[in-house]
Amino acid sequence: MEPIVYLNGEFVALADAKVSILDRGFCYGDALFETMRVYSGKIFYLDLHLDRLERGAQSIFLKLPESRDRIRKILYETFNRNQGADAVIRLTVTRGEGILGKLWQAGTTPTLSVYVRPYSGPPDEWYQNGVPISLIPNSAAKLGNLQEQIKTANYLSHILARKQAEDLNSVDGIMINEQGKVCDGTISNIFMVKEGILSTPAVNGYVLAGVTRHVVLKLAAQTETPYQERLLIADDILQADELFLTNTGWEILPVTRADGKTVGSGQPGPLTQALRREFRKSVDAEIGK
């Protein structure tokens, strides 16, 4: 069965979902997106995704084409028109079609699309043995004077860093900014454990407020795990007792090698594994199992 896509008020087959070459998302990456997990028919922490979408839209002077409640209904209706209980939903909103030029014209109508695909997780061995990462210096990009990283469709810096990481046989690249501060992975947030304390970079113009990141910090508080959001540098990562990555698809992914160096014991650490168990419980609680 061909996927059904929502595009600007219509539900169409994927092959028929067309966007103009004058759309500013296509021409300039002038767009936002959200990637969401569906567990047993329920979108995980949907409100956090919608909160972030609204903050991002406000920060780039983009008026969303639909209300929050309408977007929620569109997401579920698109999901329901496609088969399967577990899925990944990609929502994209661009500034819309307009005359070419760096500035947009008043009255431009945004483009809104929703695409659903079946969820296919990483190999089990990634969670059993951990994965390698590479640190990518001078790769993190800040968008203007924004105080919080947003999910913009202008992803070229992340793509290039991911390619560097792939060339080094790493699952993800950890982006370092020009001041030497650890920011995000190219598709993840990063956490480290040192002497029992969980640390992650604070949200700022380089660091995204990841939804899974938020859940992990919430779980740390609930389990009375010491944690902090603080400045990290490359040496912190290389000297960590445990490392893990978080994103919507991976959930909590253990890291056992960083820049070719063994992390901790070389196996997923005890706090990483404990948080993974708590995360799975939180999924069951959120979807009402």
C-alpha cells in the first residue's frame, strides 16, 4: 500500500505529493520540521513536539497555517490513513511559495506536510554492545542570535558532519563549536556519566531541546539520579565513564567508543542501562499500557 501524505489540506498518495520549486523550503531551507514516534497508535509526548514547533515558528517569524488542535488532528488522521501501530511521523512546515529572494513577501501561504513511515529501529547489537561516535571540531552552527536551537530544514552543517562521522565508521558525529564546546550529535543529543553524575549540554543556540532529552532529565529527577546541564568540552567526553545518545528513533543509545577510545568498561554502563529500562516504562505509562 502506497503511503498517504497530508499536503496543504489534502490527503494524497505519496507519489502525488508535489511542492513547487519556488517553495522557500526547497529554495532556502526556510522551514521547520518535527519527527515523532508513534507507539501502539499514540504519538509520544506530542505536546512537547508542538511546543517546540510553536517556539521555532515564533523565532523565525513564521505563522503556522493551522491551529495547534488542527495540527494534532491532521497528525492522527494521517497516521490512521496508513497501516501499522508503530510509526515515525515527519511534519514539515515551510514559509511557502514565493518570488525568489532572501526576504519573503507578505501574505505568503505556508506549506504544511505530514508523512508517516513504519518504524524500523537500530540493530539489537547497538544496544547490547554500544556504538562508536566521533567528535567533529568546528562543525556546530548557530542560527543568527537565537537563544535555542530550532528544528530547521536547513541541515547542511549536520549532513556534512554526519558524513565525516560515517567516514570514520561512527554511528554519529558530535558537533563541536568554534569555542570548543560540545553541542549536539548530528541527529541526537549527548549525555555523559562521570563519577555517578549525569551531564548534558544546556539548551542554547547550538543545542536542541530534544524531546527524548527532556524525558531522560525527567527520569533522572524521578529516580534521584544526580544530573546537571552544563558546559562540556571534548576532553569531558573522552574521559567519561559512560556515554549515550538520545533521539526519537534511537531512544537511549549506549556509546562505547569515542574518537577510537574505549568509553568506561567498553560495554553499556549501568546508569545508561537503568535509564533505558526507565524510559521503556515511561513509554508504557505515556501510551496507557
